[in-house]
Amino acid sequence: MLLFMSAVTRLPLGTASALEFLGPLGVAVFRGRRLLWPLLAGAGVLLLTSPWRGDVDLLGVAYALGAAVCWAAYILLTQRVGDEVSGIRGLAISMPVAGLVATPVAAPSAITLLTPEIVLVGLCVAVLVPVVPFVLELLALRRLTTAAFGTLMSLEPAIAVAVGFVLLHQAPGWAALAGIALVVTAGIGAERTGAR
């Protein structure tokens, strides 16, 4: 989450989301061992970042790709925890550990800005952003194949573009739309050929 949030401060929401989606796509491709999907995703990433324009924010791209690696690890580890531990006890251990890891990174820049209102909003965000989605994803990964889960996750970049357009007024160009379409298509294709 820290890497993704850093990416969206430098990149449009849809671009950051599509780059982050390369993590689940990589898991699917590794399992499926098909060459078509990574090539399609690679073409999508080129269209998204448009390196030929020369104004690519390389640090933003690096943050998004770091988030992609973390998301890939998250899917593999969450499924394993879901298979080994009943209920949501695995999250009861992982969430405080994540908090301990994130605090030294986020606290120095935020500690001077804290007010009672910000603390209250922060507690709400702490529940809504990681806890609720992680619980739902853990439960989904127990019930769905990774192919079904990944196919549903492949909608995220398209939703991010829509949210970025409506709420943040980030109008994507034709290349970004085509890039997101290629990444989503590659994700769907890779997940449909993969097996748990």
C-alpha cells in the first residue's frame, strides 16, 4: 500500500493501477507458462508509460512496479495462509506486523500533522483500506480458484481509470486506454489458463 500510494502521487491513478496489476499477472503467467500474455502486458505497459515522450516519472513507475511485486507475494502468501489457518486468524497476526513495518516509514512525515480529527479519520481509513478488503480477499481466495480471483482483479485498472476520470479529472489519452485494455486482457487470459 505504501508503494502504491507513493506511485499515485506521481502517476495517474489508472496508470499506477495497471502497473501494479503486473504483479498478479506475473503470478498467473508463471503458473501458466504462456508467452502471449506477458508480451501483451508488456505492450500495455509501454503504452501506459509512453517512454518515447520523455516525460515518464521513473520513480513513480518504480513505486508502482514495487507494489506489483508486493501484490504478487500477497496473493501467494494469502492463499497459503487461507489454506492453512481457519477463520481470519492469519490476518490477526499479519495486520499488526504490517503496521509495525509501515510506522517507521510513514510516521516521520505525518507525526507533526496529527490532530484529533486526522487521528479519527486515520483509524477509519486503517479499517476500511486494508482490513475490510484483506478479509474479503482472504475469504474469496478460499472459495475461488486463483484463475477466477485474478480475472476479477483484472478489472481493477479499468475501474481505477474510471475513478481517476470522474473524481480526479484525470483524462486518459488513447495510448493509456489502449495500454490498460491490453494489461486487463493479458490478466484475464493468463488467469484463465492458470490452475491452482
